[in-house]
Amino acid sequence: MDEQERKKILFVDDDEKLRSFCSEVLTGAGYNVEVASSGTEAYGKLRESKFDLVITGMRIPGLDGMGLYLSTLKVYSHMKERFLFMTEDTCADFESQEVITRQNERYLIKPFDIKELLKKVESLTGANLSAFFAKYRDLNENRREERRFCWAEDCKVFEDGSLSPRPFTQTTDVSRHGMRLRYMGSPIRTASTMEVVLKHLDFRSTGRIVWSREISGMEAASGLSLLDPVPAAALSIILRGRKSFIPPLVSRETE
């Protein structure tokens, strides 16, 4: 998208990881993105600035997703077709089922796929993302195609047989055969062999670093391909915790 054609999106959810991730993906796709952690904060932003699309969770603090939608329409009737709802449970969240039904499929059910998100956004904003998808189509072979779940847990990571774990390491997403790690210090060398321990999931496995990048001068992130897959019992813990799905990052990070 050209700068003058950049569409402005307000992304609303109380899950900080989901906000940050989707904001990063949408920004990479050429959108101008602002975020809010509650319906009240989002409503304030809507009163201060114009947005082409609002993407909101249903269960958010302050005004919930439907409350934000209805309150916005009282002041800005033109926003009626400019909301995209995210929900974890259609039966529980969509109490106003008739209202949502009239939204013509303008909602996403978590866990959702990154392409599903981008296609919905593309349709609702009128932006053409064909060039964006084409730019990254050759990376599919090296990226995890399986679903990833946001799971922020402190973990122990041992490098190449070291007895001391790397300090301040945390998972940011977990899938059946891989995970993303965030940690303090310089990026871990690609192809390094690591042992990872997730106490809460009762999981231990050896893996290989397939990509690494620096986030800031003090922090880095890496993708870890696991030798032993995450067992179904561990994934069920994540699902019971209702952790939001984090789609594969559309960037030069490949795993």
C-alpha cells in the first residue's frame, strides 16, 4: 500500500501478546495500526481519530466488544460496516446473535489463521494485499504450517549441553513441533542444539534453532524446531487456559 493509501486500523483486545503480534503483522501488511486494551480506551481513541476498521475482542474490560460497537454507532453511524469481531465461543459471546448475524461474517473465531485475518481485513478495508502475499509466498516451505498458540511461560533453555540455562527466557508461542522463544542477550546462533524445559506443561525436549533475530539491544527472539513433539496433554492445558491463537509471523523469520 502506498503511504497515502494506508488504511487506519484500531485493534482492541486485553491479551497483550495478541495485540502486539497482530499489530506487527498488520503493520507489515501496510496498515497504520493503533491498539487498545479495553473497550473504554478504544472508545476514547475513536472519539479522537478516524479509523477505517476496528478489530475487537468480545470479552474485553470496560465496554465489551458489543458495547463498544453499539456505543460507537450512536455517535458515528458510518462505522456500522467497519467492525471485525473476534470471539472464542460464539454461543457465549454472541448473546446478540441477530446483531452478529447481520454482520455478514464479519467475525473471527479464535483460534484463527493469519491468512484468514488478513483476508477479512483486506475485504473490509478495500485494500489490495496481493503484493504482500506474493512477497512472502516462498517462505511457506520453511515456516510451521501447524496452528500456534500464545503461551507465555518462563522456561529453561540449555545451549549445547550447558549445565546453566540461558537467563530470562520465555515462550511466546507453542505448536506441536516448535515454539518461539524470547530472551535477554544476543541472538542464539542458528542451527544450535538446545534443550528446553516447560515446567507448567510438564514438557522437556531437544530442539534446533532455525532462526534468530535481535529485538532490541538487550533482547532477542528465536524459533525452535522440536525433536520430540509437544504431547496432546500439554496442548490441552493451553486450550483449557483459553490462550489466544498466534498465527505464524509473516516476516523474514522462518522456522
